Amino acid sequence: MNFLEERIARDGQVRAGNILKVDSFLNHQLDVDLLDKIGQAFYDKYKDKGINKVLTVEASGIAIACMTARYFGVPVVFAKKAKSRNLDGDLYTSVVHSFTYDKDYNVTLAKKFLSSNDKVLLVDDFLAVGKAMNGLIDICNQAGAKVEGIGIAIEKGFQDGGKRLRGEGYDVTSLAIVDAMDEEKGLTFRKQN
């Protein structure tokens, strides 16, 4: 097991409906040492790709994006789920579906923060069916930005998001891939190199 799989096995909780609660360390209360290891792992994988922006969707991906961007020495940009009064100018917009909330969101990103000059690393805490990644890829396509990689903390390997993205040619790195979850039997992780 790697460092993230060990932490999930120790502190994660499997709930009905294919929900994996990792809120005690990853997406509600944050273990910054763990997040730092995640950021370094993504840097080690993509350091030779010319990354100049790290992009995520608010809110759970922001902490991972910040720790990752720190290693690259580049800015974090995040797509907002709600249009606020302080968003001005032209915007990129896409629709994403949240598995956790079972809700569609329009996500927006100010055009001034992403362009055809950008080489982007997309990051998020979870990858299930890939709707958030689809939205971020759509925004990158609108901007003409190049997606150099996708870094995911936890992939639900029994859902098709990761397989589909890899099949489309994206370089997806998931630090922990859960192949099976059961409230009684616990978690089964996919063996990775």
C-alpha cells in the first residue's frame, strides 16, 4: 500500500451508495502533511511537462491544487460553482454533475486566467464517473489550453471515469484506486506500479 491507501484504509469510512468518507483528513478537515505528499507525488509525475497552471473545481480540490502548485511554483486556478458578483469580464462556462450531491452545476472561470499559452495539470480529490474532469477539460478546450495531465487523489475504479479518460488519451494519475467498496467487507485497492 502507498501512503494514501494506508490512510484511507485506516481512517476512511465506507457508506451506502458508494460513498467513501475521507472528511477527517482530505476534504473537510485537512491533513496538510498528507496533502503535501499528494502534491509532491503529482509534481514527481508531471515535473517535465512544462506545467504553468494547476486547475481544479471548488471546493474539495483546492487544497490539493495548492499543495501541488507549490511544488511547481505556478498559480492555482479554480472553476467556481456559483457566479458571484466579484466575477467580472468574459467567462468560460461548463456544466458538471456532482456525484456526491447528485446535482448539476454551471462552473465558471474568468478568461483572463486561462489561455492558449497554458499547459495545465488538472487535479481533484475524487474521480468517479468523470463529470468534474469533463467540465475542466471543456474549459481548457474553450481556452485553447493544453491538458498535460490529470492528478486524482482517489479514483473509484469500479466506475468508468478513469477508464474513459485514459481511453481518450489523457495521462491520468490516481494515487489510490478503489476497485471495490462494501460497508461490511471494506475496501479493495487496485495494485499499481
